[in-house]
Amino acid sequence: QVQLVESGGGSVQSGGSLRLSCTASGFTYSYTYACMGWFRQAPGKERAGLAAIASAGSTSVADSVKGRFTISQDNAKNTLYLQMDNLKPEDTAMYYCAAVKRCPWRLLAQGGYSYWGRGTQVTVSS
């Protein structure tokens, strides 16, 4: 059974940084075509893809966070990270980790992911 658990959320002031972690159990990058990604959903808005990484190493980052957010992974720890710098109030949202055994055509398409964590809240104040 696949389980994804996010951590690292919290409250920061504008311009601050946070690093989110997602620890996976029952899912590894040993799947040749696996992908893991980060998504977020703000109140009243649809869930949006932020960044994704494939087992082969390719990444995709949304234009809205490019240059501020960095996705990385530690295969030995089965952990996915999202480093978030220069945070803005509009980054306030629930952040989710997701995984799939075979990457979707569009890496940031939420419909292409099979497994989801429960989320971690990020709040950025001005």
C-alpha cells in the first residue's frame, strides 16, 4: 500500500523560505517510469501542479514558481523535497505530494497521479 506523508509546512513572512518533505512508503523510484510531484490548492481555487520529477531525473516546474521553488529527491530515503524561497502571500495554500508509477504525458497534470498525501499547510504573511 502506497503512503505519502508531507511535512515541513508552517507560517512564514513574505520573503522567507520553507522546505517541504514527502516521505513515501510502498513506492520507490525503482519503477522505471515513476514520477513524483508537488501540487497546491488555495481556498476557492483548483489544485495546481508546481513541480515534478521523474525517476530518470527530468523535472518540470510551473512558470508561476520557477526560480523560487526547487524540487529534489533522495532515493535512499525515499523522500521528495520542495525548497521554497522568496515566498509570497499568494503562495499560501495546502501543499500536496503525489506519485504515479508511470509518468503522465504532462508531468504537472494532477489527473495523471495515482497516489496523494494528505497535505501540509503553508501560510505566508505580508
